[in-house]
Amino acid sequence: MLRLPVTIRVPLPAEMPHRTDIEELLEKRKNANIVEGYTMRANETRQLPFSFYGEININNSRLWDLFMALSELFPKEICCSYGLNKDEAVTTGYFPKTELLKVLLDYREELTQDCFLEFGILYNARHELIEIFVSESKYIRYWGSDRNSFLQCMKEFGLSEIPRLAFVDDYPKIVEPLKKFFPAARRPEDVVRGLDKAFHIQR
């Protein structure tokens, strides 16, 4: 099974009394294909300039390393997208990639383990869209067109394409605050404020 962040756990039936089907769902989850791997599908709408979309499960301890490896597929100037998972994410202006990633690095622990936060990077031009987005459940969504480079990155991390791959948010889950496990962790609201300041976002 996939190694999740400490902040996600499987609920007990009594914790979801509003779900009459909770025991059935939890039984299905036991056999679900929630493992390391990825899925890919072609962009069939062509409303946006990317050729494929991928979703990637990776053990949480390797999430940041994969995020950084995929960032190598981006141009030298990129935007950042981030926010609390209950709010719409904000998108910054363009910054030099090295500077932007340095800002994110300071919040690495919170961004990769706090399930109240979502974040990503993107490059959106008239003829090309590239985006990595780390969901609140801490798996990666990827939009791009350089299929060979993407596949090479997957190979370097030992990840295989799994057509019926499942994701943790396909099933009920309990999310707990990161500070419960790491008292020194910053609160998600403080992370957002810090990123706002670094990227000159006024709300």
C-alpha cells in the first residue's frame, strides 16, 4: 500500500455515522489499488494547450523529490498556485523558477504533509500549458505535452503506469492537523500568509 502522510488515516465506521455505506466502502478500500504508480490520458478537448494529463501516487517521503524532478521540465520562469483546500487557490505572477522553488522549499514539510494545503507550479502560454498540482490528499496531477520527458522521470522514480490505479480520496478518510504530530509545524493559514508575502499577493 501507498505510504501516506501522517495526517491521513482510514476512518472507523463510528466516525462516519452519516455514511450508511461506510463499512462497504472501507471493505472495498482494503482491496483498492492505492499503490505507487501513475495513470495517463490524452487531452481530447484541446481547449487548453496540453497533450496529456497524468495522476501520480508516490510514497509521501518521496513526494517532494518527484515534485522537484518534474519541475525540471518547466521553463525558467513560472507561476505558483496555492491555498487552503477549502478555498480557491491563488495563482501568482511569473517568477524565476529557482527563486520560486526556493520559497516553496522553506515550507516543504507543511506543503507535502499538511492536508489542509494544496500547491503547484505552472507555465501557461498561448501554445503550451505545463502544470504540476499537489492535491490536498498529497498525490500529483500533471498536465503537459513532453510525454517522453515525463515518462523518463517516472522511470527514474521506479513508477509504472497502472490503468486502474486508485487514489486515497476515492474513499472516506480522516485528516488531522500536522501540528498534532509535529508541534513545530506552521499552521496552514500561516503558510498561506508567508507565501502571500513572498509572492506579493494582496487579498
